[in-house]
Amino acid sequence: MAEVLGRNIKKHVSLGLWRGISIHENMEPISHSQFANDTILFGEATVREAITIWKVLDCFESDSSQSMNKNKSMVFFLNTSKRLRSRISKILEFEPGRASSSLDGFLKKFLWEGSKEDMRIPLINWDTACMIKEEGGAGLRKMNLQNLALGAKLAWKKYKFPKKLWCRILVAKYLDSNSRDIILTVANSVRGSLIWRFIWESCKLLTYHLTWKIDNGKRASFWHDSWNGDEPLENLFKDKDWVNQIEAYVGSWVADYFEILPNSSSSLSWKSVGDWHQINHR
């Protein structure tokens, strides 16, 4: 029955009655996404669009004799006034979604206070409670670290599955290249949504624990990547200006510094790259 709903949505989109959301000028607007029995609907934050969505859902319920679980359905908004959010929520008969920013607080309260009838004095601090059980902790997780790990997982999925829809959206909006490696090497993220900046920040955790396996040496940064099993070479030098001068003089990639024999990343020999060692080093 989910396919029937999908076809009805596409029909309204083709008639211009359902606009969906536009991610990028080079991509078609997105109206819905379906996962098994779950459906995510996308639309403009307008009363007209909300009415169209409600009519499509109402028609689906009538034709299929199935009912949506409105207790498990929510509507989320982006850059929408409080008044408009309220009107749209009433039209759709969905509760506005809310994200809690104090999950750690709930966990601490549960751990330390218990019920109102059974108030307790904390016997261990929060850091100890979040240690693994083998080290004497309770195995609880700090939400900020959990969130960071999930963000790094998203960055890795962007690298492994670049053709997925959400990956193509990121490339279209925020990245300048279709290269798989771009998510691992993008230098800054001064623009973009909160979600994109979150993934970019989390990617630092990912790249810190990655090391390149050298093939032709043209994708791994000689100074800024881990490519020999150790930390990046730039970390060994306090004089970052000197490192930058060497990089500007010789090049950025491992292949700029080494001759690499085919099919043998363990056989590296220095290239003759001029008198770069004579650049003043403090």
C-alpha cells in the first residue's frame, strides 16, 4: 500500500499541487521517502501545501482502509514562524517534533535521584559512571560523545556510498567535487546547514583514526594525512610555516616526495626535489 501512496504523491507533484522541497538547482525537488512501513514527507511550510498533504493522506486512508498512527507521527519545521508552525500542525493533526538537548540530564537524574519517594545521595561521579564496566563504570554513554560517533559514522557512509540520495545532496550543496575523498579532505565548513557542519566536525574524529594505504601516492597528503601508520608528519614540527613553505615548494601528495614502485607501497625512495631542505627552519 505504500506504493499506492507514493504514486498519489507523485501525481500531485506532477500537477504542481505538491511542491516538496528544493535542495539544489541541479536536483529535482524531494516530496517523500519511504522505508518499509515508514514514510517521510517533505513540503513547503505553507498552509496550501499542508492542506494538499492532508488530502493525500486522507485519500490514502479511505482507499486502503488503513489508519496512520498519529501518536507516532510528527512534523518538523525549519526556519518557520511559531504561528505558521501551529497552523500547519493543526491541519495535519500531527504534534510538532522536539529534539531534547539535555539527555545527559535525564540520565543523571535517573542515576542519582531515583523516584521522588526514594531520593538518593550520588555515590559515584558522572565521569566514572560513563566508564566501561570492565574499568569500574556503569557503561553509560555521554550523549555528546555518542553524537560525535554517529556523526563520524555518517561521514564514513558518505565516503563508502557516494551515490545515495543524501550523499548526492551534500555534494550538490556544500562540496566542490564528486570525488569520494572530498569528505575526508575538505578544509573548512564556513557555510552550510547545522546538519552539514555537524557531519564535517565529526569527520575530524574519523580522519584522526584513519591511515592511508599507499598505491600511487596521489591521494594521500604527505604532511597532513597518516600514511605510514603513524600520526601525520605535520604534528612532528612546531614550525607550521616551515611545513607550509615545503608543501608550497615541493607539493602536497606523497607522490611528490617519493618514487613508488608499482604494486609495492613498501618500496619508497626519495625523489630529487631540489634544495627544499635549505628553507629556513626554526
